[in-house]
Amino acid sequence: MLLFGCSKVLFSMNSKGWGNYYKTSDIPTALGWEEYHHEKFVKMMILAKCDYVKNIPGIGIAKAQKIIEATLDLSTKSILATVVKLFPESVIPAEYAKDFDEAYLTYLYSAVVNPIKMESTRINTPPPTLSDDYLRFAGRFHNKVDTTDIVLGNIYLNKGTPSPHVTLASNLDKPLSSNLLLPFRIRGEETSNGIPC
């Protein structure tokens, strides 16, 4: 969730409320950086290991940090040139540059469901140069009915299949509110589009 822009994340919480709490403000200390730089962090993590790209064999978190810190700028072209310079034995998969760029944009502009507003939106508003058609790799929007069913748990988001446990919107005794999310987030934290995180 840190890669998607959340500044605070509770992770692996057990039934007693114990879990791991991560903050972007702690990242510089952990990595030996003077300050947090979101683009730098996200691109380092994509380079280290990312589900959205076929990874470069032999590049883990330590090498990814060396590469990012030695890169002149954070463009994909510069990052890959630094990979080759520092680790000439590296085999960069075909289409890696394109997939890397799409992974980065996915972290910035994923299509998500906002449970408070009961709507599909992007986690951040993309610039006008990035159309929804171009960003289709970053997820799709759902119609109002499907969005409501996803929020209510009637549709599994990743599969698009119905849940055996159906909740009717008309059975809700009060409107959905941010209070529903309190056990799962720090109150008041949200992305630029109002997505709770």
C-alpha cells in the first residue's frame, strides 16, 4: 500500500489487533536516505521485485537500491543503463522497459473502488495526457451496480464472481461512512482522490 501512496499501513494484523505498522516517514532511515522520495522508492521496489513485470534475474532489494542511487535521473532508460553499467551480466527481459513504465503508472493511477463514495475511480487523478483507454492496464472501472455489490461483498473484486453471502443495499440501516474503515486505517489518511488508506 505504501507504493500506492498510502503514508501509513497496518499489515498482517491478527485477531488480537497486533500487526506491523509502516510509515513512509520511516523509509529514509531504513534506507539511509536524507528524505523520502516517492518516485525513487516505487521505482526501486519495481526493480527489486514486482508482480507487474517479469523481473531481472539477480536483482533484489540491495542491488535495486544501488542502481536507483547511482542513476542520473529516474527515467526508465537511465535506470536500465545503470543496471547494465553496474551489473553487466544482467539479462533484461524483452518488453521490460514498457512493463516497468506501466507498473509505475499502475501504482500511481490504479482503478479502485471508493467504499465511502460508492464509486469506481482512480487512486490519483492522471494528467490529461494519460487517457483511461491508455491506462486500461491499471484496472477498469465498474458500473454503479457492480461497484455497490463489490463494496457490500456481493462480488469478489478480483474474480468478478458472485459471493455466496449477499447483502442487499436496502438492508443497510444507515449510509456507509468512513467509520466502517476505522479498524483498517488510520483515521484521516487518504489519497489525493479521497480513497481511504
